[in-house]
Amino acid sequence: VKVNFCANSPCQNGGMCEPIQAGHKCVCPDGYYGKNCEFSGYDCDSNPCENNGVCRIAEGGGYMCECPIGTTGTNCEIDSLNECNSNPCKAPGSTCENKLGDYACYCPPKRKGKNCEIYDPNSPGGLGVKQITSQDINTFFAKDLEFQRQQCIQNNCMAKRQNGKCDEECNTYACDFDGKDCSLGLNPWANCTTPKCWVVFMDGVCNEECNNPQCLFDGRDCEKPLEQCNPIYDAYCQKHYANGYCDYGCNNAECHWDGLDCE
């Protein structure tokens, strides 16, 4: 009796089954492998590893997480080390709280820093926070720029340069704004002499050194938000907004100029 080994559809994830002698063979779609196409080469795309764990495709199929020190588990979700055992909090009177792969120091007054190691007579104490130095900032910007350059390579931005179309995934400083396709042939930062303004552009924080025409006014981060429309007028102004009649109590920026009824 001839047996059709493909009759029960053994191939998963859209694989095509081909009968062979004493068995079957699956032709897997791109990204899948295994006898029955049961393993995915995209298993790491969902970023399953927690707490900065690094995802790797496992040889036998699936994925594995390389966990940072202090964490373990399939997805690095388990705290395996009490970081407070090493007594990292330096100031007398400070307390340590163990966290997943980390710790937190609560400092007494006049102490600050990740480990309460810095004396500051004006510090009220509380949660210790790492003090960021100019060297740390420069290191961060250098790493961020390198990361963006790697993204350019992954998105094949070099091949998309100057194709007459703005490719948003390449519209970054590191990718030269898609070969200037996204800036009408101009580098918008060409006249900005303050380094790194392009990184902090529109980050919600006012960087005064970037708040000038050459640096595009820091993406308007330094503009003060408008106050709310006077509560006495607010409901009235909304109801009579752009109705063709000028309501002088609503004719201000906070109430959106009465829908230009007073023009």
C-alpha cells in the first residue's frame, strides 16, 4: 500500500509538502526552517528578552537570551542576584533596595549620587541618581550616532540616496537626510555651529544653545505653552468658535482668536 505522507499536512507556517521515499520533505517559506518548518528565523524580532538581554537564534530552533549579570530565566525575567549584598550605598544612614538586575540607594540629606557617594550641602537626600558628566554625554552621543549609522546600513539607505523620494527611515542626520532627498537638497543643520543640536531637536526640553534660527529654534522646545482659555469664557468660546461674529473676550491666542471671526 502506498502511503501519502503529505496527507495530514505536516508542514507548518505555510510550508509546501513533497512526498519522498519513506517520508516527506517540507519546502519552507523564507524565515522558517526545521523538518516541518516549525522554527522561525524571526523569533528575535519580537524582542522577547527582558532587562537588556540579548536575543540569539538557537541552533536547534527557537531563540535563547543572553542575560545580563543579576538576571536569569528564559527571557531574563528572574532576579538572580541581590545587588545590595555588596553594600553599594556609601553614606552612613543610606538604605539599599534590591531591584531586578540593579539596586537603588536612598540617601540621607546632604548626599547624592547613585551610591550616595557625593557630598552636597544643598541635597535633600532621597533616591540616589547617577550624576551625568560631560564625558558621559559625549559617550552617549557617540554611541547614539553609531547606532543610527548602523540603522542606515540595515535600511539600505546608501542605495536609496538621491532617488528623488524622501525615505523616512533614512531621514536622519546619520543618513545625511536620505542623501538630502528629505530636505530639498539642503542640510537643515548646515549653519548650526552648536554640536549635537540635531540629537536634542524636538525632545521636549529647551536647549538654549540650540534656540536660534541657525539651529531651527530647537524644534520649538523653548516656546512657552499657551495658558488655557479663561474658564469663564472657555465654554462660550468653544460654542461660538468661527461662527462669523467677533466675540472680543475670545479674541486671544489662548482662545484661538475666536476662529478668526474678528479678522
